[in-house]
Amino acid sequence: MKLHFICATHQQELKLNMDKTLHFCQSGFDTGQFYNDHLQWKEAIPHLGCAFEAAEILLSHNAIDTEVSCDWLAKSALLLAQNFNKLDYQSQAEDIIWMAINRLEEQLALDRTQGIWMEHYLTALYAKLKVYIIKVAKAHGPKVNSQKVVSLMH
């Protein structure tokens, strides 16, 4: 399942105007961070989701420095997942983390020299994913062996 926060029309508009995308990403993250800081997780989600998708557009179009795009993508994913987690939407939190991991690994496959700094972002994302998987495993009780689930991760 792929979560969507920006409609197709606005996505197309953002893909054509990188200055607008840059502003959209920054303002979305800042607004989402504000709501998160005020424990208003439900209100934070659409803003952080838009920031996450805008960061992916910036990364895909090489609009800004690749490391900056990856940083924004990872940070918005982590904060978005945290807000989903606070609302007990575990599946969505995991989905966002997986989306970020997959996109960053795709980027790394394009240029292996990015591995020096990319490892930092992937490590943080995998660590958070592990936390969410263990939380879900514990919620399902003894039927699920969390050690087996964790052993499947990188």
C-alpha cells in the first residue's frame, strides 16, 4: 500500500516548479514539526506527508544537493511515522519507513559513493522500523515470535 498526501494535479505542478517544491517541502515540514511539538499528531500528518512527498520529488529531479534531499526525506519520514505511531496507526508508520528505505536504497544503487553518508539515514530508518515491528509483535502476544521477526531485518 502506498500512502498519498499530494493529489496528482499538485504533484504534477510541483514536478514542474522546483522552487515551489522546495518551499512546499520546507513549509510542510515546519508546520508538521509545530503540530508534533504541540502533541497534535493528527494535524501534523498531512503536512509531514506533503513534506515527505515533496522531498522525494526534489530527490528524483536532482533539484538540490542529493544529501540534503535524502536528509529531508529521511527526517520527514521518521517524524511522519512517529505521528502515525502516536495515533496507533502502526501499519502506516511501517509503510512510511519502508517507503523511505526503498527510495534511499534506490538512490544508493544509482551512486554507490553516496554510501558514506547514506548509511546514517538508512541506519536510523531501520532502527525505527525494528521498534515498530517489535511493538506490533508484542501487541499480538505469544503467537508472534519477535526474535524471528527481528532476525529478518538487516
